[in-house]
Amino acid sequence: MVKCAIFDLDGTLINTIEDLGDAGNYTLKHYGIDDAWSYDDYKYMVGNGNRKLVERVFRGRIPAEQLEEAYRVFMEYYDRNKLNKTRPYDGIKDAIDTIKEKGIQVAVCTNKVQASAIGILDYFFGENYFDAIIGQVDGVPTKPDPAMPRRALDALGCTAQEAVYFGDTSVDMQTAKNAGIEAVGVTWGFRKFDELFKEEPSVIIDDPSYIPKLF
């Protein structure tokens, strides 16, 4: 019996790509690089946390020892501007409201920095809407390592067999598999059907309205 649902954040609950892209391009310009990536480019850079995103943005165009400093520049800009263009996907809150009414616990598991994740989710969904929010913190491996979804399961008091994991990238599908959780791919986010299909999730859905039908 399914008792809990775990959701990725970026590309699954909320479309954050334009604010992430603006922060990435600002950081490039800060270092005197005028070449800007498109928002579509950024859809294939995100997924492994913001430190990895910054590394991908520069593609070796600054020394490796400057990447941590560049990450701080990125995060300072992003934290100031993370709600400029970011919006939840149409229908996602209604879908989650419906499963909550069925008694399903809901959590978020994201490679986004914990403080940023909480700030965005509280703003759009309200404080304490989710039963647990597991974001990136120092010392805990990021997805696709199973450490983060296991923390979510512990917080919810659920086993892996009682959970379903929703995500929009191969990283998410691998995360679910590594944690022994049933995976559901969603195609309204940052990646295409083919990428999700290769990871063999239990099902792939193309609209949030299908979420309640899985419970």
C-alpha cells in the first residue's frame, strides 16, 4: 500500500529554469565572459546540484580553484532573484492537494540547496505544506545517491515499498532505483520522454492531473 509520495523540485513541481539560467549567465558575465547560455541549454545542465551547474556553465573557462568562488557569486545572485520568473507547473498543487486528501504524505527531495528549496516551496505552497523537505546540505551525498530519499522516508515514517518517487530527469529515475522506490517519470519538466524511458520507470506521465490516479 502506497503511503507517501516524494517529489523532485526543479522541473517536477516548479519551473525554475529561467531564474537558474539568469543566475548562471550573470555569473559568467561577472567573470568577463559575455557568452550566454539559452534556457534550453540550462535544462541539460541542471539536476546534480548548483555546484555542478556552475562547473557546467563555465566548461573549463576559469581555473578549477575559482569554481568555489564562482559558486558563491551564483548563489548570492540566485538567492536574491530566485522568485523573479519561477512558477509552479499548472495543476501541480491541485494534484498534490488531492493525494493529501487521500491521506498520502508528501515530501520533496532535491539537489537544490536546502535553504533555497524551503524558501521557494514555502512561497508557492505555504509553510508546512510538505511533510518533509530534503535539500542539499554539506556532508550528505546528492542524488542519485540514495541518502537523500532515505532521509525523506525516515522523516515520513515510510518504507521504500510504501513510496512513489516523481521526477523529470534520469538522475531522478536513478535516485528512485538506488533507493528501492517505485519511479514515475514526468515529461512536463526539463528533459524529454526518451531520457526517462531509458531508465525504465514504472510509468511516465505527461500532465499533473494523472498524479492522483496513481494512488
